Amino acid sequence: MNRIIKTNLLNPLSPQRTDFQKAVYIHLDGNKISEISSQPPATNYEDKTDTICLPGLIDTHVHLSQNNAKGKHSSGLLEWLNTYIFKEEKRSQQEKYARQISEQFFQETFAYGTTTTVIYTAPYFQACNIAFETAKQLGARTMIGKTMMDRNSPDYLQEDTQKSLRDSFQLCEKWHQSTDLLDYIFSPRFAPVCSPKLMQEVGNYAQKNNIFIQTHLSENTGEIKWVKELFPEAASYTDVYAQHNLLYENTILGHVIHISEAELDIIKKYNSKIAHCPDSNFFLKSGTFPYQRILEKDIKFALATDVGAGSSLSMLNVMKMSNYRQENYIVSPAEALYYATLGAADIIGKKDIIGSVEVGKQADLTFFSTNNLQNKQEILSELLYLSSDKLATETIIAGKTVHKKSPAK
């Protein structure tokens, strides 16, 4: 479907630079952007000059099967997992519930203007398969992986090692790049619940086939202590992953809060990436992301909701929290936008096709109403500080509308 949309474009160029173009015409040709012009076209166009157009927002770490467990208070990560989250993930064993929560999840992300998600599902083949089926049906751009956990877990979640590997490989073979919008991502939960054999075989398979890996690293001090007890031979938590071949350029590490300089050097050595989850870190009182140290090491990172510890699937809320959670560093609105769009596309290997609104890129766009259409800095500030619950007026993925807000009556 070809469309021409007149709107106001806010486009990330770098962490420091955002381009603002007022009253431009964005031409969509099928799934791509074919032209961006200030000149009116000879044909009909849609007038959205009461909105701001952004590239589709990207969530680099989120737990689909936890979406109905948001806001469950606990004293910390491990207690929270055992009290609420593992029981919630068990519900996705039921086919009806797995379909319901998958559809709810994607529709909610679309409404918040998110066009790309990087997902952990519950550790069940069926739950992951249904998530892919739903994503395909609804037109979501996503990377999905079945959570893997083969020890130190509740009986109803703990997998047999070989079955966990077999199911994950089968899901990968079925769904990875089965369409232009779908990718598989191997998802060993974190070292305490993954055996050395599972981690090693996942790392070997993923690297051989150039497929992404995601896991959690150094989110909580209790978690780190547990890792030291389980892997006494390892120099650090990060070293556990290095020893078991889980670190490479297509690895995304969630959280990375309590981290030594030596561990950051390991992450940099392997060119692995980080998903920064400020809302989740605050909710579980896990700690503060070492933002400046990550920047100084030149390690690539991006923002993420980390629902269900995150309180909302809104990436605008996460952008706000990325600044609120830094006491000694000011995250500018332009910087926050970059790490929810182009910077996020970079860490998932898709910056050449999404993350900014450019001719030749995929038409992943989101539109928001705004009170200010004149000043770039004020628009950015409004998006960052006053838009946590704001819904997109329209969300487009690969040229197709996946969400359109009903007009107020």
C-alpha cells in the first residue's frame, strides 16, 4: 500500500543530535520509505500536521509472559521471581492463556508506539510458538526466544537439559527469519538456573549460525553471590558467560548494574551489547545502571521496559526513567530518544533498516499528538517528561497500520 503523510518529523541522528522537520511529506511505497520532501505532492496525501512522527520505538528486553504481573511488590529480585513471576509464567502452559496474553501484549506495545520488541517467553515450547504465531498474525516486528532454565528452578518450570536445547533449536529452525519481521533469539534466563552444558551448547549453536543470544547479568547483589557459589572457578559473573561461549557481538545482556571494570573490559572485548532497564531497576531496588562508565568504555546499549518488573510497556516512560535514575549524569531528551530508536536498532543488528526515518529504510513509524509543534527542544522535553501514559495516534510497521487511536467523541 502506498501512502503520503504530511506530518512533523523528529528524527534521531546520534545521542546528541535530533533533526526536526516541520510539515514534511513522507512517502511510503509498500514496506519502505521512498521519499521525504518539503514539497507538496501532485497526488492526495493524509494530513497529520497535528502530530509528531517518530521512528517506531524499540524495546530491547521484555518478558511477554509476565505482562499481567506488573506492579507486584517484593523485597528484591530473587524473592520477586519465586513469589510472583514463576507462578505467572506457569499460566502460559495453558494454550488459551498463552494466546490471550500474546495478543494483549502486542496490541499494548503497538498502542504505545513500539514497533520492535526483544522478547523472553515462558519456558514452554507452546508458549513461544504461540507468541510467534500471534506476532505473525498481527504484523509485529520482533525477536522472540523461549526462556531456558534447566536447574535450581520450580518443578513446573525446570526443563530437562536436552529437551530445552531441542525445543529451542526447533523453534529457531521454524521461526528464525521465516518472514522479514521475525527472528529467533536464544534466551538462557541467567547463570544460576542454567547448567554449564546448556549454556555451552546454546553459545556454540548461536555463534555457528549467527543468531542472537540474550540473558541477564549482574542485576542484583543476591544473584551475584549465588553465581559465585555455583561457579567458584570463575573470576566473575561475566567470566561465567565468557567461559561458556555466550558472549559475542550478537549477545544482549540485561541490566549490568553491579559490574567491575574487568567485567566491562570482557563485555567490550566480545563486543556484546547491553539492555538498560531503568524502570525495572528502580522497582526492584536493584541498583543504578553505571551509565557514565558504560559510555566511557564505548559499550553499545539501549533502553528496555523489562516488563514485568518494569511498570509499563511505554518506551516513553522508560526514556523518562533513564534520566530520573541517574543522580550524577543528565540524560538529555535527545539522548533518551536515540537509545529507544536508532541506538536500539544498532544493538539488535537492524540500524540499516529501522531506527530512524530515512529513504530506503523500512516504514516503521509512530505518531503522537503534542501541545507544541514549534520548538524542537520543547517537543523532546514534552515527550520525555509528560508522556509516560501517552498513546500513539497511529503505529505503522513495514508500511502497515497496526494501531490507530479512535478519535475522541
